[in-house]
Amino acid sequence: MSNLSRLLKESWTLVEEQQDKVAGYFYARMFLDNPQLRDLFPVQMDVQRSRLLGAIVTAVQTSGDPDRFADYLQALGRDHRKFHVEAQHYDIVGNALIEALRTFAGDEWSYEYEQAWRDGYAAIAHKMIEGADADNANPPYWHAEVLHHERRSRDIAVITCRPMQPLEFRAGQYVSVETRYQPRLWRAYSMANAPRKDGSIDFHVRALGAGWVSSALVRRVRPGDMIRLGAPMGSMTLDRRSTRDIVCVAGGTGLAPIKALIEEMTRANRTRWVHVFFGARDRDDLYDLDCLNRLAARYPWLSVVAATSEDPESPGEHGNISEIVGSYGPWQEHDFFVSGSAAMVRATLRTLAEMQVPAMRIKYDTFGDS
């Protein structure tokens, strides 16, 4: 571990148990000194309060390995153009962050700690500004018209929209989405298809209990409505140089990027077997299983295993999908794609580690509004 990384992690322990207070002070300081910045944030700040601070802290703490995260940080900078973030705003945010940390760390805060945070924050800000500047040819966000809205279960909808301007992305990536019902509140959703000639994009959305955006997308948005999309992000994409067979593990609406990857494979694959494990609580949540089965019937290289964890009467496997994939195999020579809730992804990664699947062959995303 570098000295910078050690100082960052060590100093964070001084305030870690007071994260909510640190976040509150951080925003208060920022808005008090620069009231105009309040307009960049959503009216509902409950989720945003911890989300932004957590993202900054995580990014700064990984700044000891800037090359590894350069692509991600540059993509993040491009994405933040949708908030109308300008270069000078980074200094304001950084100063508010340092003051919040200093205030709650108390007497144990040192010059070395402060300099480490300044250096770490400066490194990520530089990469983000670099990414934003390189994206000036694109709009800060895309307006998109909702073409179709289909409820697939009690709380899941499949939405098809078309951006008004060309939006280039790769299968497996995601964008942030905003609706008119919750202005300035954005949530990330994977595209559920590979790029199409007509430019249309599918999203699979589950309405969560406290999900302001997800509930609006499932229950309020209708064909003809306009939504806004941020810049594409994510590296859960196919390595076209690999000849290894593929295993995809999807939980719930985490199926979206997996389906996009399958669609890309239908256009070019000739040699790689693709095994899809699709898990949900009950048969109602296996909302796209019929489509997966039709694809498997059409393409001999594709196989599908469905599992439910809370529906013993449902056909197929029973149990958590992370356990089901572990009962098959061996998988040491395969490429893996994992997408679903944070808990599902963690459980699957543990299973794959126990099966000695090399970490470098696993790509994953976690999705949801929390």
C-alpha cells in the first residue's frame, strides 16, 4: 500500500462512524458558501446526501492507483456534465470535503492527513475534468421519447425509448436516467439491448419501495413522455479477443445488461458457448424468461437455467442463483458476467472464488435504487 493510500484510509477511520454528520456538514458548507450550487441538486436530498459523499470518498481512496481507475474517472467526468458541473465547481466541492473531514476528525486530524486528501482529490478531479473536456462534442445529456411501456410483473416494467440525438454505447453499459416527475434526480440503468440501427433503447426497471425514479418509471411514465439520459458508462462489455466460453449470472432486473450481451453475441458468435443463469424470488419475477428460452431454442450455443429462491412450486431450479451456478461447472476456463443486487453479486463472487475462477475473468455490476 502506498503512503498516500495509507494516510487516506487511516484518516477516514477518524470520521467513519459519523458519516451522516460529515455528509450533512459537507452539503451545508457547500451551499452556504455557494448558494447557486443548490440548483444542481435534486429537491429530495435523502439518498443524494450519502451517495455523493460516498462516491467521492471511494474515488479518493482509490487514487493511489490512478491508472487503474483513469477510464472510470474520465467516464464519470463525462457523466457529470448532465449536472452542469464546471471545472471551478471541483475546487468548491473539494474544499467543503476537507473542511467536513477536519471538523469531525477533531484533534487527531493532521497536516499529513489533510495534504493526502488534497492530493487524492486533486488527482480524481483532474481525471474527471479531462473526461468532461474530451466529451464536448456530445450533449451533456440526451432527450429521449418513450415509445413503449410494458408492465411485466407487479413491480417490473420494460421501457423502450429513442434518444433525439445519436447515443453511442456498447452492450453491457449503463446510463443514468431522469424523469420530469423527479427533476435532477438520476438513477443508473443498464441498456437491455445491443445498439440498434433505429437508435432505440430498452430498460428493465423494478419499482423499489423508496425508489423515487424507479417508481416513476414503472408506474407513471407513459409512451410519448420524454426522459433524459446521461452519458454511457461501465466496462461490463465483451472482450472480443477472448475465445473462452461465457457464463452470465443475472438476478432480477440485473438481466438487462446480460440480455444486451446475448444480443451482441447473436450477431457475431460462432465458437463460444454461453450459459445464462437467471434467478429471482418467484416465477413472476422471471419476467423475461420466455424471451430467453426463445433465444436458446434459436441459437444452439446458448443455454438458460432459471431459478427461484422463494417459489418451491415454480418449474426449474430452486435456491439462490449464486448457489445454483456453483452446482454446475467447472468454470475455471470461462469468462463471467454478473449483474444484480449488491447482495446477489457479493454472494456470486464468493461462490466463484471458492470454485477458483480467476478474478480477472469476472466482470460485474450492481443495480438498484439503494
